[in-house]
Amino acid sequence: MSSNLLLNDLNEHQSIAVSAKPGNMLVLAGAGSGKTKVLVHRIAWLIHQENYSPYSILAVTFTNKAAGEIRGRIESLLRMSTAGMWVGTFHSIAHRLLRAHYLEAGLEQNFQILDSEDQKRLIKRAIQSLNLDDNTWAPKEAQWFINNKKDKGIRPEKIATNADFHTQTMANIYNAYEGLCRQSNLIDFAEILLRAYELLLKNPETLQHYQTRFKSILVDEFQDTNTIQYRWLKLLAHEQNHMVIVGDDDQSIYGWRGAKIENIKKFSKDFPNASTIRLEQNYRSTGAILNAANNLICHNGERLGKKLWSAGATGSPIALYSAFNEIDEAKFVADQVLEWVSKGYSRSDMAVLYRSNMQSRVIEEQLLQAGITYRVYGGMRFFERAEIKDALGYLRLIANQHDDAAFERVVNQPNRGIGDRTLSIIRQAAKENFCSLWNAAVSSIQQNILTPRAKNSLAGFINMIQQMQQYSVEIELYEITERMFQCTGLVEFYSLQKGEKARSKVENLEELVSATKNYSIEEDTEATVLQSFLSHASLEAGETQGSEQQDCVQLMTLHSAKGLEFPIVFMVGVEEGVFPHQMSADEPGRLEEERRLCYVGMTRAMEQLYLTYSELRRQYGREQYHRVSRFVQEMGNDSLVEIRKKIRVQRPISSQNKKFPSNFNHESGLKLGQNVRHKKFGEGTLLNLEGSGSNTRVEINFKDFGIKRLVLSYANLEGFS
């Protein structure tokens, strides 16, 4: 294959990266700049122009999807099979090394890999082997601790002996768990990389073999490497080979799971003769989107530096929508989706991106009401999530103690010492007496057929449910939910766990409180509000989610959106306390990662980007006033336009609000120019009214706080002359 064929569809900087003489190189590839094309063409160049054997090249990436795409492109470009080539994820390459050198790695030939659930079960056994209570020492927390240490290359014996009691106990669990793994010839996912690193470190001849074999090492998405991955790569690097890394420090968004942005920043120091090539021409987004994205990311310090540009059209400005509340925000998204569909766009051309999973509930609700098919990318609908099902299980049992499915789900969640043996006795009693599990449990307690511990635990559970049933008659639905969380310890259970997933589960449970607070019972039903809400949740969970093949709007977190692109993108909840996340706002390092996450979200959009924020958001069961995110201000005004709904000021049929003058301009009883009083903001003058009914929004100029836009139904205004 001629050099012209390899370079003729590349731009100037892509060509330089592909055709560079063999040597260490950093390819700083901006979003949508064609980095995968450069990676594949570089491999082809080495094979055809530098006469490298295909089997002397190691190409590493992070996901099976990315590895599959690289393999497919190599086969298409070179018209050759990639079988036998060293192209794959970090874990698949490391696993291949362990299979080939299992003896040197201290493994038996038939070693097996534990999945996450099996790992957690084995950790639970390790905890029990140390005579520790697995309620106090939760297996999931220990799992996070162990995997985190392995990602940093730390074995249990290397954990400081002067550590605090908690850390020392976790180290003991880690050590006991490793013993069980050795005994059963098992390794977990994190162990694959650590064991492969130790294999090369402890076996110089094996290391030298692969240093010589791999003449060129290419690494994709280098900004996502963690400690052990970087150590592994540095170990393989040698004078006899060279390394090409492709990445973007502006898209480093996985610090919470161990990725070290420092790795890409220190590459040039660790490889002092490495050249740097910047890919800045973007082939995805319009000029307006790129201009705002560049303005935003410039607020991060110590960047390696680049500026995206496009040879295409400037395009439409980014649309900024200020919503009354999260419901109005979701309705706006649904309305815009329908409008784009009417213009000939597919639903699958559109994506809704949010910072936290909990934000999906209201979006899902409004899309369902509008008849818009959607799919939650890489996740489940709100009411299908395990932690939400746990909470609903308790609420179902409060509503009906004979709900056997709910009983089985929550009787030992969180763990209260009611094990499988106790449940087997209860199930058998229910079967023999043709009764519910609840009645069988009560009977088992009365007949003294359980161990003292099981009897006490079960009696405590029964009493807790009975007390919540009594309370539920007297209090509001959201208060029932809050009381349930207090009594069951569900929120506390997830709060004690570590990591982003655990935090997301807590946020989802708190969002359930908001859902119950917003819920209003249908007027034509005789069911209680709790029964009605549970039916509503079941129906929403039962709606069939769109498949990958169907034409449906994609809903996903901003983290999940990396690597994807859509003609139309909605970024919702772009407000302080939501995005940037409230836990990141005061920490410079985490705030910079939040800004990079915003940058990634923006650069998913090809043609039109919407940013929406809500002035009032019911969050964690409470109404909170928010201001627009600092990120919006950092984007600059040149590429942004604020859009508003049309004003609809209506005359009322009759006067029902005695607080206001009789010459109304609006159905609420308010008129423009009227003086009003707000509990928090004090006195002000009514400047504008928008919408009608429960969606009415007012604009008021307060003496002490300036202009505020509020939802009328929540504002509780008092009018005066």
C-alpha cells in the first residue's frame, strides 16, 4: 500500500502524526478530531512503510467496543485478518499474558475470573472467616476498598501498619480474601492488571521478551489510565521500542474511578524525547458549539493546550432555556423533541444528558406523557433501579402486609440477620398453611421454631412494618417515605458504601422523596394516595423501554455520553448545586473535572445544543432555588441565545383571590406593576407573567435581591398596594 493511499484523506496534522518516524509521541486529540482514524492509519503506516510485523505492534484501549472498532478498521484498511495481533483492552491484553505465563504469575492453568457479584460473595466469606459482622463491615464497601488498592498496585501487606482501626481491619479482610482466591485459583477483574504487572516486574526474562517483541506500543484514551496501567506501560517501554499515546486532557472525566489526569501531563517528562502533535480540527460540531466549548475549558489551569475549530458552518447558537421548575424543564425538552421530529429528524438523533441518574425520573415521565419513545442508555428506568425497588418494596408492604414478593425482597435488605434458612422455614410454613409469608413469619415467631437470633431479627422487622403502617394513616405520602427511610436504614446503608455508584443510589432514593412530594392522587379513584402512587410506579416501570434498534430518544448521564455524538443534544440541570455537582463546587480539582465533563457533554452535539436550568428544583425532597451554572457564564455570550416560552396573559373568569385588587390582568389575580411580598426575598414589583394554571411563572424586581423569576404556585406571594 502506497503512502499516498494512507495519507490522502487526512488533514495536515493527522498526516504528520501518522507518518512520523518511529519514536515516542503524544497525539493530543481534541473531541471529534478523528483520533481513531489516526491510530488505525498509524498502525497501517508502521506495517507498510516501516516494515513492522503486525504481531510486533501492541494497541491498547479501554472498552471492548473501541477495541472492536479498531480491529474492524484495520481489517477494512489493510484487507487482512487481525487474528493473532495484540489489539485489545488493557484487561484482555493482561489476561492474554497471564494465560501464556500462568506458572510465572503464580496461577494454575485453569484459573477463573470472578465477576463483581461472585467477588462480593467471596469477600463476604472472608469477612465471616475473621468473625466480623457483615452488617458493620459491609462486603460492598470492602469490595470497593480492595479494588481501589489493586488499581493503585497495593497489596494488603503494603498497607501501613500504623493505619487507623478501620483501614487495618479492611486490610485484614483484603488479606483473607486473597487467601480464599489462592485456595480456589480465582482472580478478580482488578487482579488481572495487577497480576500482569507483577508478572513482568518479577520475571526479567519475560519482561525483556515483550520489550523486544513490541516494537511499537499505541495507547488510546491515555487520559483515562490509572496508576497500575501507567506503571505497566512504563515497564514495557524500552530503548528498543517506542510509545505513541493518543488522548485529551480536556476529556479526563473518570477521576472518581481511579483515572489519573497526571499521567498524560507527565508523559513528556517520563519520555523526554517525545514529540507532541495537536489534532484541533473538529469534524463533528458547529463553530458556535466549539467556540463556547473553547471558552469554557480555558478556565481550567495547567492544560496541555489546544483550541478546537471547524471548517464547517458556524451553525445555530446554543439555546439556553430558564425553566420554572424541573417539570417545566422536562416539558420543554419533550416539546422540542416533537418539534424536531416534525422537521424530519429521528428520535434517535436526539440525546438528553444529565449529571446524575436521579434527574432522569421527571424527564422519563414527561416523555411518556408526550408519547415519545426513549431508552436509558447503559442503565435502567428510574423505577426499575434496584435501590428504588427496595424502597418501593417497603412501601408495598406498608400498603399490604400480605404482598409476598415485597416481603421476600426487603425482609433482609439491608442485612438484619434473617438468612436463607429462616426464609426456607417461613416459605414452608406458608405453603403448608396456605397463608402469606407475613402470616407464616408471625406464626413462626409464636411457635418458637426459629433460632433466638433469627426470631429476634424477624420480630424486629414485623414490629417495624406494623409501626410504619400505623403512621401511614396519619401523615402525607412523602412523610411516609421519609419515615420509611429512617426506620429501615436504606439511605444510611448506601451512604456507608464508597464510590460514584453508591452516591448515585443515595441520590436516587432522595429523588424518590421528591417524586412522592410531587405526586397527586387521581380524583376518580378510591385508593389511598400510597396505593395510587405504587400503581403509578408499577405502570411506569412496566412501560417497555425502547431497544437499540428502535427509533427512540437516548437518555444518559454525561459520563456515559463520552465517545458518542448526536445531531441534537439537551444538557439539563445546568445549574449550581446540580452541575457542577454540589460535592465538587468547593474543591478546585473536582471542579475542574466537572468543567471537563461539561466540555465533553457540549462536544457531543453536532448541530444544535440546548442548555436548560431550573430556577426552582425539588431536590432531596426539598424545594431549592438555584442560579444558572457558572459554566454557562464561562461559555461567553457570543454563541448563546436565551429562549423563552411565549407570554400568555389571560383574564380570569372570576375573582377568587381576596388578597389582590379586583381589576385582574391574569387568572391568578395578579396584574403587571403590582407590589408583592415574598417570604424570602421581601418586597418587589411584578414585571411579567408567563403561562397559565400551575405553570404560571412570574418575574419580580425585588428591592434587595433584584430580578427573580419564580413559579407562582410555589412562590406564596402576598399582594399589596
